[in-house]
Amino acid sequence: PDVLIPSRAAYEDPNYPTKKLFAVPVKTTLKDRWGQVLKEAPRLKKKYLMTIQPGLSAALLNRMAKQGITLVVPRETKAEYPPSDMEILSVEEFIALVKEQLK
């Protein structure tokens, strides 16, 4: 992934708790490349995918959600997504989540 939080060393430490690890691939557009995210950071079941691509279909969002992916998008873009099973976080919400989990 493009970003490992808090660090690569923490990810590679088998004793570091997974609830405090975040793998965040960053893709400008998703197309079919979102599937690559599933192969990254195999230690983690939940993946966060940061993108600026607006307006993905509900069907695609539901497929990604079933695979454990949460989108992280700019606040202004979040409202452009259709209702779906996908958890979509703004960048600010994601940062707050990470801060809370790392306490």
C-alpha cells in the first residue's frame, strides 16, 4: 500500500495489534484497479482506499464493501456517492478514526 499507519515496522511486527494498523492505498481513479487493494497488506482484513474519483456506482461500492474496503474521499466528494453498503469516510473522519485507534 502507499501508506502504512503507524509504520511499516509496526505492520511487520507480528505482536503489534492489527486494530492499530491501517493500510491506505491511494488511487486517483479506481476503474478495475481497486481489486489490487485486496492483495496489499494481507495481515489486515479491513482496507481503506483513498481516492478523489467521484460518483462510483452503488453496485461497485457494494462489491468493494463486501471485500472489506472503506473509501476515504475529500469531504466535498463524499456527497456525490450513491447510497450503498459502503462505509465512506471523509479524509477528516479517517484522520479522527486513526487518532482514536492509536490512543
